[in-house]
Amino acid sequence: MRPLFHIALCFVLVVGTALAASKPHVVTFGKWTAVQSSTAPDESNSDDLKVRPLYVDGRVKEFTFGLPHEVTDRLFVVRRILRVNDTLPQESASAPRWAWQRAGWLVVDRVSGHIAQASLPEFDPDSSSASWYRDYIAYCGVADDGRKLYAVVAQLGRRKPILKKPMGEATGDPTPDSECAPPAWQRTPTRVSFISSADQKFTFAVRGHIVEAVADDDPEEGTE
């Protein structure tokens, strides 16, 4: 009887573990709340934002703003916003002084409930405006020294961008859309266009993980 008991016990444990592993997660958003986000260290620039919490199984995991982009029926991406402690060392506040600060993009898996930070080189949380198409993201990136501007196209799952092309000098203005307007995508053929603050236009054809520059007089430029 003991061997049968041990076999039955092992069966129950295996089945229970499998059921626990396959338990679906519930990913939802909370209610919108209006806040002010500082876009400069000295708080000289601020803008009104609507933020909402991101829940996984009823627990707050992150705070977000803006609308999500559906990558697949399982994955979506959404902008992240952080609550940072803005209390100075010499301030004797009984509670921390919280400030809202824009961050990058989150990749959320509805099935596993896993949340990860998207790797976006040269993405400036304050001035870079991103535009998504499928699993591609296009944005105007700013160099670490704040002087150079880049046209960047990245693909989820790849550590390095599939395009990083200089677009001239950055303006240094830490406000949304200050460096360039959100890049414009077209479907067939797959292309993305950047227009800098100096009205310079750059268009690229995207084929898988290969990106090629397109001339302005290309006959397929206006194809949808």
C-alpha cells in the first residue's frame, strides 16, 4: 500500500504544480489621475499628465501614462512614469516629497505577467517622441552629452538598434516633441520618416532587421 500511496502523492504534487504554473495572470490598468511631471532638474518646465497604475493579479507593479501599443495578442508596450523622492538632505519632512518623472517603455506579457524595461539606446524620456509599428519603435534619440540628435529604429528582442543615424545637432530643449515630431510609418513597403526641428527629412525602408535610406524622389515614397 505504501508504494501506491507514494505514487498517488507524487501524482497529486505534479498535477498541482502544473496547474499552478499554468494559472493565468490578470493584467489591468487602474483609474486615471492628473499629475504634474517635471521635465527639467530645476522644475522650470512642467506639464500636466494623466497617469494610471498597472496591476498584475491585483497588485500595483508600475505607474504608466499614455495609451499602450498592442504588439501581439500577448505582448503590449506602454510608457512608464516614476515616483522619485525629491526631498533634500537638509529637509526634515515627516514624509518624502514625491515627484513624477517620465521614464522609458515597458514590455508587458499578459500570459506570464512579466514586465520588462525596453532597451532603447539614446531615448530621452523628456524630449523623445516615439512611434510604434508592429514590434518596431522609431524615435529621435539624443546623445549622452545632449549635443547630437539621432534617428533611431529599434526592434523588440534586439539589444542594439537596427538604425542609428545622425540627424544633426540637438536643440537641448527638455520638453516633449522638442527635438522632432513623432516619426511617421507606412505599411507597404514598410518605411519610416523622420523630420527634425530644422525641417530635415530622413526616410528609411525597413526589411526585417535591415534598414536602408530612401531618396526623396523614390517613386514608392507615397505608397501606403
